[in-house]
Amino acid sequence: MLTLAPVCDADAPIARVNPVAKLAAVAVVSTTALVAADWLTPLLLLAALAATVPFTGIRLRALGRRLAWLWVAAGTVVIVNALFAAEQTGRILLSLGPVEIGTGALLDGTAIGLRVCVAATAGVLGFATTDPTDLADALTQQLKTPARFTIGALAALRLLPLLGAEWRQITTARRARGLEGGWNPVRRARLFASTMFTLLVGAIRRAGRLAAAMDARGFDSETPRTHAREQRMAAGDWVLIAASAAVSAAAVAASVASGTFTAFA
Amino acid sequence: MIAVEFRGFAWRHAGRRARAVAGVDLRVEPGERVLLLGPSGSGKSTLLAALAGLLTGDSGEQDGEVLLDGKPAAEQRARVGVLFQDPETQLVMARSGDDVAFGLENQAAPPGEIHSRVLAALEAVGFPYGPDRPTHALSGGEQQRLALAGVLARRPDLILLDEPTANLDPEGAQEVREALRRSLADSRATMVVVEHRVADVLDLVDRVIALGPGGTLLADGPAAAVLAAHGDALAAQGVWVPGAPLPVRPAGPAGEVALRGEHLSLAHPGADRPALDDVSFALRRGELVAVTGPNGSGKSTLALLAGGLAKPTGGAAAVPGEARPLHRLPARRLAARVGSVFQDPEHQFVTATVRDELAFGPRQAGWPADRTAARVAELLERLRLAPLAEANPHTLSGGEARRLSVAGALAAAPEVLILDEPTFGQDRRTWGELVDLTADIRDEGTALLAVTHDRDFAAALAGRELVLRGGRLAEEEGR
């Protein structure tokens, strides 16, 4: 299934934050983590993110499941960067024939892995707690994005889970016609391409029908739209943005004070 | 209420040589309720799209005028509401209430008013849930009623219905008809409906307009009078005229067993009950067995298991002469023994021309070239697809695509053919063709299993009926 289980209830504190405010906070924290090239700044940011989780109303188990792939990815980043660093600096920790890992390279690799962790964790906290409809509402109301694009994308998103079901139907129908990938990679690739073609033909037809139905309900008219549900920036939303900026600044300041800070060049 | 007028209206779709509609003159008075009839290709859908103001300059070429209260339809779009065929592609939002609100937001309705108008519209169509109900959790009939609420909430002066129940199962169609009946009785809007199942909408309309090919006017008047005078001609064109006789094609004696299902069960992990639970049956050559039952009773699951297309969690389906059960046969071998025809014909098309589509099965089965060519020529002739032999299957009309999908599955002459809702959404003419085609296949000695909601289809062809309820075989009826 393409739909993901929500990581929090609809009335949890974080779900009630304006989506655009969350978007801004995520952007501030992630950008800070990506600009700082040392290991201390992202580590402090990660600690700050972890400290906020208990106050958001997020279910920890669901969040853990959603983040599980991240630890694997971050670990891989650390190893690859430590192994393939341009030169192994510092004290050599490990030496296996041609493979050497020095403390300098390991520290650099860890820093990169931590930055990936911060950006991804902030993203999951921000987006997994946001209803797509609320996001579209806030984008059109606060950021004045064009309705044609934003609502169009929202409508397309609603049709996405259908594609999974249709893929299975087409594959079944192919078997009925005597087509099966089996172990032959060439045959598998050709079958994949032809299944994808059939899926796309159906998706394009469906998109055309959806567009006509939306136009028939006045979507393309010149009249400015009103909004059934107003999204507002409340005081708390501004506090969230300010807090994320303050925490980011504090992390950088602490890192500079301790002498470890380097900027990404 | 709004007056509708076509004045010498003609339309040619961009890229087509022939006109979809060639010169229509028509007037519908304010508040009238009109049924528009005609064979496929008579331009009914084009006329509806013109009324909805959905024909734009870049999609084709227009002559004449389409006027709503004397103004071009394209300028009056805010006063028109359309209910389309396909429920899935009419809903825009993830929550039911938001979806109804969508049309009101586009109309710039005052935000304070929207909520109450949404609730009133949901009430009017008998929507059984609250406004927060996710739209993906609705059945087809419920989705279609929600789409109707979206139309009504905008308080249109002209309501257009484009075969509103064609994509629904009988229960869903009944719900939507009820909702239409109730909400139209409360509305003073002018209405135009396109529908070939006349009996379904007869009590909603007071006038019938019948079109011929190209949109020529065949008949116009009160429903009873038009149907009495032109019933036969309309039936021949594909309209389901109430009371018109339907063919019956009884089978001869059945032959030996061609497929056997033994204790077939399929339980999806996490489901509270199996989709299919311990169903056994035998299918003989020269007979058609209908599989019937309400939604969710396991009919489609049975078709998949009988076709060797899903792995049962218990029991097995097998054909004589194969040591392995069907679901373990390699696809190529399976296709030569058991053919399956799905609801959506396009899912089955695997080549770029009608001719290759028919040759595909025999080639897979390793037939020599001359035998394949002879078989393809025979099928093209029999199914009246010869003029379309080089056409791309994806460009065929609904009826043609369905005939081709049946022909493709039986080209390599399997002894067994499994059909899933073969007559779903077809007009009377295509229906008749499918009944004849199916009867011929059966009488040549093929064993057929047909999952169907269509009582008439079962009555015309089936020797026996397997009735499923809640995944179990509730009864087996001989006819």
C-alpha cells in the first residue's frame, strides 16, 4: 500500500501546528545541519529534535518504524565516507591489507551521517504529522501558491494508491495471457516495460477524466476561490519557527565555542 | 431552471475527420427533464460536454451555437452541474466533506456558509457517514452519491447526468437511483440524462429525445410515446428498451469434466474471514456455469483461483492431463489450457495491433505459422474486427475492446474460459453480440465459468449457477 499509517492522532499538538510553520522549521534546522560540516552541530541538533518528540504527541513506535530505514542509510553513509576518504588522516584505527581507516576520516564520515540523520528526522517529524489536505490549504492560503498546481497535485495524490492495485491486476492479466517474467532478466525487463505502458495509458485516461470533473465543478473559473477551512498562523506557529532558529543558532554557537565548527565548502 | 438550446450545433474533435455531431437543433424548456438516447457514436457525450461548457476551442472545431438562457454555454458554467460515469475520478479530496466543499470554494461561496451547505447536500443524497469519512473507504455507490452531493451543493440550474450508474454493481446503482429520485424531486433544475438502461431513469424524465448516427434527430416526445413508436429501432441501436425480448441460448448436454476445483480457499493475512472458504465444483465441456452473489462474496476470488492466477491457501484447481495444480503451471502452459477474461479489457492487451493480439496466444503455444494465420483470419471475420486488424487495441471502442479481449483469450483454443463480468456496462447491442459469441464458444465444446451480476446474461446462457455468500458456496442451482 502506498498510504502510510499516521504517526500521531489528528488532535496531537504537532498535528495542529500550521503546516507552513512546520515547513519553515524543518527548512531552518535542515539547512543549518547541511551548512555545518563538523560533527558537533548536527549532533546537538539531533539531541534537540529528540528532546522535542515527547511534547509533540507522536507515537514513538510508529515514528521508530518510519525512521528505521534512516539508521541503515546513515550507517552506510558513515562507512562509505570513512572507507573512501581521499586520504586517511589522524591515527590509523584499522588496517586490513589495502583497507585503512584513520580517525580523521571516521570523524568526517560520522559528521556526514549525522547531517543526513538531522535532515531526515526533521523531515519525518514535519511531514509525517501533516495531513496533505491541510498542507495544500496552508500552501494556497499562507504562501499563495497557485490553486491550479496545489489542488491539482492533491487530487493526483488521492489517485496514487489506485496505481498499486492496478499494477497487480495488470500483472495477473499478463499471466493469463501466458506472460511471466520468470528468471530471465531480459524477459522480466520487457514485461516490466509493457506493464508500465498499460499502467500509464490507464493513468493518463484517468487524469483526463479527473481534470474534466474538476473543471465541471468550476475549478478553472476566473472567480477567486474561497476556503472552507481557514489556515492561520497562530502565535504558537511563530514561536515554533523562532525556536527552531534559536536552537540552530545555539548549536552553531556551541560548536564554534568548542572550536570544532567548520562550514561546508 | 434554465432554457437549453442547440442551434445548428456541429462539432469535430481535433484530429478526427468525421464530425461527432453534425448539425443539431434542439430546445429544452426550463425545468424539463430529458432523457437523451442514441447508439454509441451518435454524439450524446459530445452534446453533454457542450452543455457543460467543457468543449474548448483547442479540443476541436465548432459550428452553430449552444445557448443556456440565450448565452453561450461556455459562459454559464457556474450554473451547470455534471455527474459523470466513473465514481473514482470525480472525487478530488481525501475527506468526503472537503470534496463537497471543493465545488463551493470554486464558486467563491462565503466560508461561513460552506459547512452548512455541505451537510445539507450530504443529507439530500442519503450519505450514510459524517463529513470526515475518507473518500477511499467508500463503495462505488457511496462515492457516486458523494459526487452527486458535490453537484447539488453548487445549486445548479442545469443538471447533466452521464450514465450515472453504468460503472456500479446492482446494489450501488440502486442507491444512486434512490438518491437521484429524492434530490431531483426537491430541485427545480432543468435536467438532461444520457443512459442506455432506459428503465432505470424512466421515472425521472418527462421527455425522450432519440438521436441517430451523427446526432440526427430520430424521435422526440413523451417517454411512453417515443418508446412505443420507436422501441424496435432503438433496441437495435443498443438501447435497453423496457420489455423488449432478450435472446435465450440453451446449451446442449454437457461433456466430460474440463476443470475441477477442490476445497478452494483463500485467506488474506489479517482479514477477519477468508475471501473464499472451501468451495468445490466441476466444470464440464459445453456448459456455462454462472457464479453469482452479493459484493464481497468471493466471486472474483473464485475466478482468479479457477483461472490459476492466484495461489489458494487451501485446496487446488486442476485440469485433466496436468499433474500440477493450475496455480503452479508456467504462464505459457496455463494460457493454453485455461483462458481468463478480465473486467478491464485493456489490462490484457500485450501487442500493438488487433491482428498481433489474436496471434499472440497461438504463437505462445507454438502453433505453426499457417495454422496461426488461419485462426487469426477466422477470428477477425467472426468478431467483425477485420476492418480494424491493424488498429492499436488501446484505440478501440468499449464493445470492440471487449470482443477482442474474449477473442484473444480463446485464440489458442483452451478448453476452459473464465469470464469476469463480461457484460458490465455494455449497451444492448454489444450485450447481444457477447451473448452470441459466448454461446458459440460454449457450443463448440469449451467449458465456461462466468462471474456475473447480470441476471439476463445468466438466464440466457447458464446451465447451472453457483451462488456465493460470505466466501462460501451457499447453493448450487440447476436450471
